[in-house]
Amino acid sequence: MSPHPAVPRSGRTALRWIEQSPGPGRVVAYTCSCRMTAYELVACAGVYRIRRRTLSRRGVPPVSWTGKRWRREEAYEWWHRLLTGQAR
């Protein structure tokens, strides 16, 4: 069973989202896709990014990526922040 991200908390860190794909990667963790927005932690050539998938809506691309890349430990820290509502 996949986790659901918590409701975003006030004072959360805003992640910067871009449309540019880093290329093929391997999904290492993901959230449940029963909501309008689902997230995936993706490993790609030794670095990690978070992919956001949304249902079609005005002004939000259906697939976007975090603008920053992380090493494994940092990526899992950001993934935890996303799941606990501390980042979006």
C-alpha cells in the first residue's frame, strides 16, 4: 500500500517544479495515485529527483520535476518532508 502525502503545513518549504525531464530513471518510492496529485521519487544516473503527476488542470503541467537534484540521503530527507506536509 502506498502512502498519502499529509496535508501541507503552514510554513512548508516550496519546492521548485520544472517541466524538463531528466531522462529515464527508476522509481524507488511513490505515493498513492487515488488523489489529484501523486509523487514519485526517481533515481536517475546516480542522482534523485521527485516527479509530480497531476490530473489535467489549468496552469499545472500534468508531469513536472523538482528543479533540484539530490544525492540519495538528501533525496530521502526531502521525500520524508513531502510525505509529512513540510514541503510541496
